[in-house]
Amino acid sequence: VSLRPTLRRFKRRVAFWRDREQTERMLLGAVRHRGRPIALNANQQAFCEWNAQRLGISLDESRRRFAASAQALRGGHGGVAFRTFNDVAHSLYQVFASDAPSEVFEAYRLHSPAHFLRTLSYDPPRWRADHPLLEGLHGRDHVTVVDFGCGLAQPSLSLARALRERGCEVSLVLADIPTLRFEFVGWLARREGFEVAQRPCTPDERVPELRSADVLIAREFFEHVHEPVWYLDRLDRYLAPGGFLVTNVEDHHQEFMHVSPDLAPLRARLRELGYEAVVPQTVFRKR
Ligand SMILES: C[S@@+](CC[C@H](N)C(=O)[O-])C[C@H]1O[C@@H](n2cnc3c(N)ncnc32)[C@H](O)[C@@H]1O
């Protein structure tokens, strides 16, 4: 009787357990020591308030849950471990929805809790006082800002605050795929006293009716859609002549949901439409 098959099975078992042990050690390394107080940024604090109202729980309980979630992985929601967790989730759950054109809206909904927590950890961009956009809008008493693919609306809300400080009234139109984050962002903008309209984007209505805009923000958006030029043409209809487009039309790296990393056709279309670059690749002015 040959012992070889038994030996082979035994070796496979040893390799399996060695592998498992290593994976467990790695995962445990990623888990932080719980219970330490953590500092929340302004959006995370607002989230805790909103979530307490949404769930009918106390603010303390809402904060406790948020801290426990942030401490589940080393580095919190903004850390490398959480980023890895997101990447793993994208791979694991692709069986339910991939980023193919017919499934990508569903994929955004599927991954929305993790994306929501991640974006809450980001700091909003700051608009320098001498930023060409603020200078270009100088002297206006009212500005309409459309933020398409708004996410947490970090650029539009921070711009709205900067304009309000300069005595300018701001109307916001926020558009995105309807998820929990989209509900939160509407609440956040209204809580700050802005006039805000929300436009859900769905497979049946990919670009809903917007408003004539002085500023159109579509930041970190075009690489996420399968037909960036089609979107630009639709959005362009809403930007008033002389209005500003805030975006990022550099090529992006390839990853899940970066379905159009090569934005050369979009840059060419901007040139055809006569957009003038005010800040290379990110701020354009419509003639
Ligand atoms: C990388 S995030 C950028 C969020 C925000 N613009 C920012 O700069 O912080 C991409 C955003 O595009 C949204 N998005 C992706 N595909 C979309 C589509 N077809 N229609 C509307 N929004 C979309 C996502 O839900 C997400 O909020």
C-alpha cells in the first residue's frame, strides 16, 4: 500500500492551517485596540447627530456606535486596512453586481455603506481666498451651484460656505445615485441653511432635470461613468455661458468603478465645446 496519497493530503492540510494562521494573524494585526476615545471631524459629528435622529437613538449611543465602527480596523475608516477591506468587498460581492454598464448603479447601492463611512473621514477641500473661481464669482449676490455625482458634496458645500462668507447667497442642486449618503448630504446642506434641491440619478433617468448653473461641479466623477462624453454633453446644457466647470479630467488609474480611466476623449470634447482652462485639468470656464 502506497503512503504517498496520505502524505500528500497531510501536506495539503499543514499548508492550509499555516495559511489560515497567517491570515488570522494579519487580520488581528489590522484590528485596533478598542475603547480609546477618537476625534471626529465635522462631518462625522454631523453624521452621528443625523444617525441618532434616523434610528431614534440617543446621541451618545450614536457616537458610541460610530467610534466602535471606526475602531474595528486599524487607522479607522480613512486607513489602509479599511481601504483593503473595501477592495476585498468589491471582489467578494462582484457576483451580485459588477461595474458593467447594466449593473453599476446596483454596485453603488451595494457598496454604499462602506463608501459612505470612507468619505466621512475625508477633510473638505479649502478654497484659497485668491482662488480663480472665487475671484471669478466676485461681486455676485447669488450663485447657483450644481454638484453632479456629489458624494458628500465636499467641494460644493465648502464653496457655498466661502461664498456666503463673502455675502453671496447660494442655491445648491445636488445629484447622485440615491443611497443613504445622499439622504444625509441633503440633511447636512439644509442644516447649514442652504437652499438645496436634490436630484436622484437612476438607470431610467441618468441625468435628471437640473437648473441653470453658474458653477457646475463634477469632481472625481467622469472616470466613474461609462460614457463620460455623453454626460459632459448633457451637463453642458445646464452651465450658463461664462460659468465654471469644476472637475478633474486627468487620466485615472484603473480600479473597480473607475470604468473610464482614460479621459482623453473628454478633454478633446471640452476643447471642442470651447471651454477655457482656468486651473489646468480642474477648473474650466465656458465661453
Ligand atoms: C469618487 S466619488 C466623488 C464624490 C464627489 N464628487 C467628490 O469629489 O468628493 C464619485 C461619485 O460619483 C457618483 N456616481 C457614480 N456614477 C454615477 C452616475 N452614473 N450618476 C450619478 N452619480 C454617479 C458616486 O455615487 C459617487 O458619489
